[in-house]
Amino acid sequence: MTRILVATGMAPNLLDRRRSGAEWCLYWGGKGYNALVNLSELRDAITAEPPQLVCDILDIAIGVFLADIAVLRGSNEAWTRDLHLLMPVRDPEFWERNGGRLVSILHALTKDNFSMEFCAREPTCPELLSPEAGGDVGAAARRKRGEVRRVDCVSALSGGIDSLAGAAMTLRADRKSLFVTHCSGNPELRKSQGAVIGALNDLRPGVGVYANLMVQPRSGPGARFAFPGQAKRETSRRSRSFLFMSLLAAAACGAQVEEAYLCENGVLTVALPLSAGRVGSLSTRSTHPAVVHEFNGLLRAAGVNVTVLNPFLYQTKAELMRDMLRPVLTPQQIQSSMSCWMAGRRHRQCGGCVPCLLRRIAMLASGLPDEAYEMDILTDPEAYRGTDAYGNLIDLLTQAVTIRQHSDAELLMEWPQLLDLATVGVSVTDILAMYRRHAEELWRVVHEHFPAAARLMASVE
């Protein structure tokens, strides 16, 4: 088990006593930090400080996200990690009662084995979203001058296609949205996020409010604690969506609204494993209905009337592009977004990861022009035989063939986890229909544009 201590807000005597037993210490919000957390743009945009328990949820999410990066996964059976976090919170009794729900959410997202230990947070520790934290020219002064704009919903803006579609949806509906962006240290992703914000400003100038937020490992001068070097950091980062949901909850409470949008197409939301080898955390569950349901349950337990919503649960990625984006944005604006899992580690989108393949197929299925990728595996699959990209393509083609050739009853036998969706209010019938539309889109694009991939698809039929 890897023991991680969150030093931010921890009483000095407890920190001294427990530090020697921790492999890693995380600290933000003061001199000697080893993580950079800057929420100033959100602090300046909101009209009230979020409730104490929501601030706890946000602090926990920051700690979990940084711990996720700090502890490298192994391979095969060592993929799953055992992580123990000691976390200062404002209401330890609440978290002792609700820690099980929190651990359940984290396990569903990461498939890691989390254990959480809570201690009382020092009341003198500065609050990330306190109006006074902005100083004389910060949020408090802006509120006094009446310069903070009112919004009626909040929405995550990651820099990808689906969150761009969600943003376009709210702006087209004349909603006044507060868009929350998590800025990582990835320059390619930051460039994409800037381009997406520019496209939305062109669509509805001056309507959206944009809060670019930063949570990333970065040591300041005289860092008190070490953080793993770049080569030893975990890149899967399955906990990032918990950070996004927590930022959305804090933003919604601070803006005094009830709706928070976390937008993702139905295929990646339900995230049926593409093969038996992808069961568990090898298939992402970042917006899975059960995870979102549990997170909303945590908010209700905390007495918070905010609901995280995914309006695109029953839509394919191609449908989002066709119905939400093409009517209002140019192809160049749409394609300025970033979907690649390898973003920042390549000169352009790789073309071989699952999100890249789904994006490319959806682009063509929706009538948009093709894009340039680092590898063109759909045109020449055999050139990549033996690579992860080749395996991704085989798995996508095989899943589409399975969906096209089998009845609903047979698909439920293949993926019985679909039945669990009904327990969180999701229509299994509509999910199956969405997957069938996706399979038809994939089949049509492959057969119209990529003869070599079509032959490969025929070989698995």
C-alpha cells in the first residue's frame, strides 16, 4: 500500500508525526508547494463561497488527482494500486459516515483500492474560493462594484469535441453558462482549449463566462516535499473526471445554480469494454451513469442541491457533430478541439488510440472533412500490425460486428452490465439503440473510405 499525506490544512504536530510514514506528501496553497492549484478565475466569477462540505469535496478531489499522478501503475496484475490518503477536512464526522460512498466512486473510476483517513483541517488554512482570497482587486472588490456576471448553469469545457458540443448547446439555447476548464501542464491541450474558447466567443460574443483553472504537479521555490519526476508520473489519470465533477459542484454552488453539465457521447459514457482484456480500469468510466449517480448522491448527502448532468447519454459522437456543432461552427473550429489520449506526447493527435479512432470515424460519418493524424491506421492497418493501435482498431471493428450481428437479448448476454444501468434511471433499450447507430456509422465509414480496414472488418465477421 502506498501512503500519501495531504499536508495542505494539516496541523503541524500531526504533520510532523505522520510524515515519516508516508511515501508522498502533497502540498498546495502556500510557500514551498509541490502542486500548483490556481482557482482564481473561478473565485472571481462566482457570487458566493461554496458550502464547507463542497470545499471538502474539492480538496479531496485535488488530493486524489495529484496522488493518481504521483503513484505509477504497474503492468498486468500490478495495474491496480492500493492507495491510502490522509486528508484534512472541515467536517471529519461527515466523511467518516460517507467515506464508503467516496471510496466507491473512486474505485468505479480508477479500479484502484482506495482507503481514506480524515483529520480536522486547520481553520487558519486559506480557502481556495474565499472572496477575500482575491485581495483588494480580487473577487470581493468586483462583487462590491457589481461586476460579477450572473449565470444560470455551469458546464465542463475540457477542450474535446463533446464538451464543445455541450457548450454550443447551452449557448444556442440562450443559456448564460459558466464554463469550467481544467488547464493541465500539457501545451497542446492548452492550445486546443484556447481555440475552443475562441470558437464559442465567436458563436455568442460576451455570453459565456470562462474560468480556466489549474491543478497540476509543480514545485515552487524551496518546495517542502518531493514529487515524482516527469518520467515516473502516471499518465492514465482515471481520477480526472472526479476533479471535474468537484470543480463543477463548487462552481454551481458559488454561482448559486443547480445544473452542472458534464458532456460526453453515449459510447464513451457507457464504455462497454471493447474486449475481455479491457475489463476494469482499462476501459474508462469517466462519465459513466453509475459514477455520476453516486457523485450526485454524495452531493445530496452533503445537503447540496446541485445535479451533474450528461445530456448526450443517448447520442453518438457523430450525432453530436452533425446536430450540435456543424450548424453553428466551421469545420476548422470543430477540428481545433483535441480528443487524443496521447496529446502532448505527440506532435499531433496520434490516430491510433481509441478516442482518435472514434473521433475520425465520427468526423466522416457526420460529413466533416478528414483530419491529419500521426498514424493512418485506417488506411493501412497492416503497417501497424503488432502495435497497440492495431489492437485498438481490431477491438473497435469486432465490437461493431458483434452489435450488428446479434439481437438485443444476445447483446445483454454479452454485456450483462448493461442491465445495471436501469438501477440508475437509464433506458437500456435506448442505450442499445444508440450503440447500434454507432456500429452502423462505423461500418459505413469504413466501407466508404477505408478499403483495407473494410477487409479487416470482414475477416472478423
